[in-house]
Amino acid sequence: MPLRLPQPVTLDALQEMMKDPRYWNVNHPERSSWSSMVSEGFQTLFPNPIQRDETGRQTDGADGEGVVHVRAYIRTVSRQPVDVSEYDRSAPTDNEHSAQSTATTLSEENKVPAAPPGVDIDTNINEALRHTAISP
């Protein structure tokens, strides 16, 4: 008897199916069909997956409300290069827009907050010190 998705398809039902050994046990004889059924259920619930072009950029939902892929890059923190890993970023919330803030990322090497791309922290600190009449 072929496996069938529960009706109606719900996120709770799919999460329960993922707890079944047929989904997570790689040696289970029904794993392939069970896993395919769970994937089909997610396709039913979320029919428009994020589409990317060959460079990894999002090609659908270009209205600013989607998710963007940020490629790995190198930034300068305290005159030292810091590698930033690639990640996906959703549109900022209203709070992030007003505060112009992003999540703080710590570099593995120096454990300092990562600066936005193109920002040299030392230059900003020295400029701030000049404006407050305090010498470094």
C-alpha cells in the first residue's frame, strides 16, 4: 500500500512525520519513500521556494521583502583582515530600519564585533576622538 500524506497537510503533521524512524533512520527500508512524502508535504505548504541564479542571488520576490544571500567577504577590523562567512539575510524589521542595526558578528580570530563592509573602525574612533577633543 503506497504511503499517503495526511489530509489536511499541516506543519504539525509534517513535524510529527519527521520524528518517525522512517524519516531519520538511514537504514529503514521505507526511508526513501517516507522522506519523499515529507518533502512533498513541505512543497504543498510552501509552494514558492526561493529561486537563485548562478551567482547565488535571489531571483524572485525582488520587492525587498524576501531573503538575500550574502557572499563571503573580507572586512578590516582594527587594521586586520577578518573573514566573514556567507549567510542568508531577510529584510530588516521596522526596529532594524530605525536603528540601522544588524546582528553583531564576532570574528573567530580577535573576538571583536564585525564592522559593516568598508568601515575602518580605527578611522572612526580617531575621528570621534578628534570631535570630542580627546587625544588618542
